[in-house]
Amino acid sequence: MDSGRLEAFSDGVFAVAITILALNLAVAGPGPESLADQLFNHWPAFAAYTVSFATIGIIWVNHHTLFKNFSEIDRTLLFLNLLLLFFVVSIPFATSTIAAYLKSGGHDASLAAAIFQGVFEGMSISFGVLFWWSIRHEHMKVAFTPAAARRATIRFGIGNVGYIAAIGIAFVNATASLVISGLIAIYYIFEQTPARETASPTADSSPGTSPQDG
Amino acid sequence: MDSGRLEAFSDGVFAVAITILALNLAVAGPGPESLADQLFNHWPAFAAYTVSFATIGIIWVNHHTLFKNFSEIDRTLLFLNLLLLFFVVSIPFATSTIAAYLKSGGHDASLAAAIFQGVFEGMSISFGVLFWWSIRHEHMKVAFTPAAARRATIRFGIGNVGYIAAIGIAFVNATASLVISGLIAIYYIFEQTPARETASPTADSSPGTSPQDG
Amino acid sequence: MDSGRLEAFSDGVFAVAITILALNLAVAGPGPESLADQLFNHWPAFAAYTVSFATIGIIWVNHHTLFKNFSEIDRTLLFLNLLLLFFVVSIPFATSTIAAYLKSGGHDASLAAAIFQGVFEGMSISFGVLFWWSIRHEHMKVAFTPAAARRATIRFGIGNVGYIAAIGIAFVNATASLVISGLIAIYYIFEQTPARETASPTADSSPGTSPQDG
Amino acid sequence: MDSGRLEAFSDGVFAVAITILALNLAVAGPGPESLADQLFNHWPAFAAYTVSFATIGIIWVNHHTLFKNFSEIDRTLLFLNLLLLFFVVSIPFATSTIAAYLKSGGHDASLAAAIFQGVFEGMSISFGVLFWWSIRHEHMKVAFTPAAARRATIRFGIGNVGYIAAIGIAFVNATASLVISGLIAIYYIFEQTPARETASPTADSSPGTSPQDG
């Protein structure tokens, strides 16, 4: 079973989720408030939109990077991928909720921010499980040495811990929590997803190129 | 005619349907009711969303499993697939209807739940017809022995009967009927779609797998 | 330039358009009117949804059948295809308009029905132009004899004339016009799109199978 | 890393964005105003929809033309492409905003038009950066001579300058600015995207085409 259709379906979900994010930007139309004021007062919608767009975009890049190294997929991976997509699909809801409540302050803003970070954390954990399952069950074209897997886990886990911190911070300052999820997105831009780490340290043991496997 | 584009179009429909499910989760925004209360009172929306997400996800997995065994498709299959997609496309409507009416109780809740289960039953029957047509007209790469086809039909049919039962139960208790469709989704996770059943009983005649490959 | 990406983009547009059709089915939620009454009073929405679903589904089947015979595409074809997609994208708007106004009767219902049929006619003409350009500029893998092209044009044109008639009938009886577009959809189910007509009459000149080409 | 999945994801985003443009056309339903009057009064929505549809369609054609010449893609290109998609995803918002405010006149109409043109300008600049990066880092199958690259940059840049002019004109006359973006769309229809320019001047060094193929 190759990963072509899993990728096509996932790309569809990523594409729809990232595009309908912008539906939440809509302004109310002509009324007592000028357009400039409306847009200014909607800043949480634009901020949340930008963070969510970046986060979905980056998880897509990492999904792409992970699956192009897959040698095969099984039924369990299809369902682990569905779990990831469950959180991706929830992002537009979480985004519109934080956009609506960020300026309310108090419990509502904190809860909205905690949901927002919670969905990102769920997405991040699902991706981690997908990665962990892949290297454990040898679904990858490139072999991971224990050291490389450990390093990859640590580097991936930093963002994960960041989202947990952002959930806690949501109850102190919802806006600060939104800023943190923006910083985590930037962290994942510069950080390569770990699937390509091992090429050089274990050139000999890479199963895709050794003569007896081909 | 290969199945590539049928799968691409179907994947698109599955992806859009599964993603717009979440549009229904949207809360009303700041008002007299706190966000926590709003979310708590919206539990039918979250419950129905989860069941529908799981059901579309699983039907996608089964669609994927079925079509990767197709050797060819014909015009009739394109239209049988469209019939399946007709019910898939109706799921967001059925989901938002049950979410809106589940707490109303009485006839409205029962009717909403019956529509919800009815759409799932329609999807399930369409999928069954697609499968039945495929093995009858020899569109599959793996041959089905009569025994394997019979077993597959029974195992697939159990979920189908479950949806019919859920329609009836909808008129007694709408919430119980929603729980049943969640259980059917779990049943289909663990149950392999029947298209891969024949490998062992007909090892010799299975064209795709020579003994040294297994 | 092969047609793979043209098909992928078109499939995406078809898939989104066919899926968001169902957004228009949404009922108002609990209120003075029972759910059963709401659904009953919304019959134009369900009727228009069914006709539009069938029409988009069938145009997708025909698009699929046409493009799998393409040997190459050029920039003009990309734009002719965009013209077709322009009308496809307009179908959800036309569908929600006729659904909203069919029961109003009078000028509003007639205008709504005429727009509905007009969008279908635009889609049908665009498809015809796409087909005509393809055989004229020899973009097809199978050659069309003049007789086969003439026959194909006639059979395709019947549905086209049907939509023109339906525009006229819209001003007499909007509901009758909706029924006619449903009948045209059924006509196109049974009618093969013309691209596969020539195999038998010109078996010798078919370029895809002659020895010196392979 | 080949460009297949980048194209699939981008096609999904283009397809969703171009299709949900039409959601903004929806009329209010039966009321004191006739359907004909409603449609007539909504002319900015139809005009903005047509311009945005054409613009997304054309950027898709150019994206398609650019990427089919790519020999490889890297992580930077994935993120440059995401930047392009960020602006594409913003088009439905910009379109509904100009549609809502064009007839208001004054500051609101100017601001709405400037946002509309600004999103197009952002999309245009992102595409330019994508192109510039591609030829600079030799990601293309066809080599660009300095002269060809210079000519391509000029021809592409004319549209880009057009959008900047349209932003300025938005503050003088919002409707005129909308007309200009329509004219730029027409300009890009007739203007080939520059990626195919070099075939003739460097026939010898063009790796993809041997003389007997041309």
C-alpha cells in the first residue's frame, strides 16, 4: 500500500482547513462603524488567522517531509493520520473562538486561548505518534539510529512542550499565549522535521541503498 | 480507464465534507452566556461532529482499501461512486440538524436522529453496492472465492443492520441512536473492509502475490 | 504539457462545488415550526440540491471521459477549462437562489429559474467549446471522423438545446423548468460523452494503436 | 524532492479559494426587494467575483507553467509557495470586503479597494520571488540566459506595477481601481509566464529538448 492517496486526502483536508480560516475575517458590512475601525477592532481575528495559517502550513510541510520517506503504510497509519487530521479540522473552530473572545478578557478569553493551544497540542502529539510509529515499525526508507531518533524526539518535543506551556499561560494572559504559538510556528520553520537526519551518520546501514535489499 | 481520477475527485469530496463539519461547532460570540456554558450546552454539536468525522474517516479508509484492488473501472462504477458521494455530501447537513435538535426531544429530535442514521445507512448501502458490483463484474485484482465473498458480505452487513436498528431506535431515544452510530464507527475501525480477504484461501490463484513475495 | 494538473485542479473545484451545495440545506433550528414542517417547506432546496448534485456529478464524469483521451494540452485549453469552471463555481449560488425563490412564484421565481438554467447552459456551452477545440486542434489520442464528430455534436447538442428550452420555460413555470433540468441530467447519464465514439468506424486510422506509432 | 505534492496542496488551496468566492454572491431571499433589484444592487459583488475568479485562475495557470519546469524543490521553496498561498487564501476576504463597501464611497470604499489590490500585489510579489529564487538557485529544467531572465522580469513586473498603481487609484476612485485589476487579469492571459522563454535563444544548452524532438 503506497502513501499516494493518504497524501492526496490529507492535502485536501489541509487545503480546505487553511482556506476556510479566512472566512472568519469577514467584516459586518456598511454600518455605524467605519471599515478602518472594524478592521482595527478585529485585530484578534487577523492575528489568530496568521498564527493558524502558519501552523497548518508548517504541519503540512512536515507531513510532506515525513511521508516522502515512507516505504509503506498500513491500516494503523491511516487511522493515526486521521487522528492528526481531526485536530487540523478543528483549527478553524479554535481560531474563530479565540478571535471572538480574546478581547473579552477574563475566563472566556483564557478558555478560548486554552482551546486554541489545546488543538495545536493535540495536532503536535498526533504528529509525534505518527513519527514514533513509523520509525518503530520500520515504515521509513531511511533507518534511524537510536541516537538520531533520540535527537529528533528532543527537537520535535521542544515545540510540543511549548504548546503545553501556552495552555498554562492562556489562563494568565490569553494574548501572550497567542504570541507563544506564533513563536512556536517560527521555531518549526527553521527546525527540520527529523525524518531526514540520519542520512550521513549511518550511511552504511541505510536499508534503501544496501545491495542485499535492492 | 484507471481509477486515479475517481479517487482524486472522491478524496476531494471526502476532504471538503470532513472539514466543513467543524463549521457547525462555531459559538455565538460574547454575550450573556459564558463561553464555558455555551460549549457545555453545545455538547450535541461536539458529539455529532466526532461521530461524523469518524464515520467519514472510516468510509474513506474503506474506499481507499477497495479501490486499490481495482483493476479497471467503468462508467457504471463512476455513477455508483457518485451515489456514495451523494450521501457523503449530505453528512454535514445531517450532522448540523441532529446537533440543533437533539436537545429538543420529542418528534423533532427523533426525526433529526433518523435522518442522521438514514444518511449513514444510505452511504453504507451505496458502498455495499459498489463492492458487490466490483466482485460480480470482476473489476478486482484479487479474485474472491464464493466463501470469501459470502463472509465479507456478512461482516460488512453487520454495520449496515446496525444503522437500520439505529433508525428505529431514533424514535425511542435520539441520544441512544447517536451512541449506536459511534459504536458502529468503532466496529468498522477494527473490521477490515472485505476486499483483502481472499489472500489466504486462494493463495494459488491470487494473481498479485507470488509465494516468494509473501 | 500533460493534463494531470489541469485534472487535479478541476477535480478540486468540482469537489468543493458539489460539497458546498449541501450547506444550503441547513434548517433554522428549534423554533415555532417543527422540523418536519421545516423540511417539508424546504422542498425546493432539496429538489434543487439533487438536480445540481447530479449535474455537477455528470459533468465531472464527462470531463473525466474527455480528458483521458487528451494527448496534450495547451494554454488555450487551460483557459477554456477555466471558463467551464467559472460556471461550475456559480452553481451553488444559482442553486441557493432558485431554492429561495421557487415558492415565491411570479417574476422572482422565473428569474431565479432562468439564472439556474442559464448557468447550466453556460457550463454546457463551455464544455462543447472545449470538445470542439480538442478535436479541431488534434489534441485527442483517438481521431474523430467527420461523421463521428457530427454525430457527437448532435447528441451533445440535444442537452444543450434542452437547457435553452428550460430558460424559456422558466418564465412560464419555474417548477417545470427545474424538472426539465433533472431530465437533462438523466439524459446525460445514459448518453456517452462523444469522445469515445470513433473506435470502431476508424479502427485503421486510430493513431494510438497503429504499429508505427507504438 | 519532486514537486508533485506541493502542486497537489496548492491546487487544493486554489480550488477552494476560487469556489468559495461564489458564497459571497448569495442574495437575501424573498423580501420587500425583488430578486432583479437585489441582483442589480449587488453588481459590485458580481464584478469583484469575476475579477477575483479570473485572477486566481490566471495565477493557477502561471503556477502550473512555472512548476512543470522545476527539476527539484527545497524547503525554502515550500515556504515561498506558502507565502503565495497566504495571499491566495486572503482573496475571498478581500473580495467580500470590496463587494460590501464599493457602493459606500468615501474612505470605506477606498480602503476596501486598496486592501483588494494590496492582496493581489502581495500575491504578485510572492510569485515573483518564487520565480526569482527558482532561476537563481537553478531549480529549473530549462536554463535562463541573463537576457531572457531580464526580459521575463520586465514583462512580469508590468502587472506588478499595475497593482501598485491600482492601490493608489483606489484612494481616488475605487471603481476605477477594480476595473484596472480586471485589465491586469486580461494582460496576464495574453502574456506567457516567463518560464518558457529560453527555448529558442539557448537551443543547444536546453537540457530537456534534443533537436530531433523540437
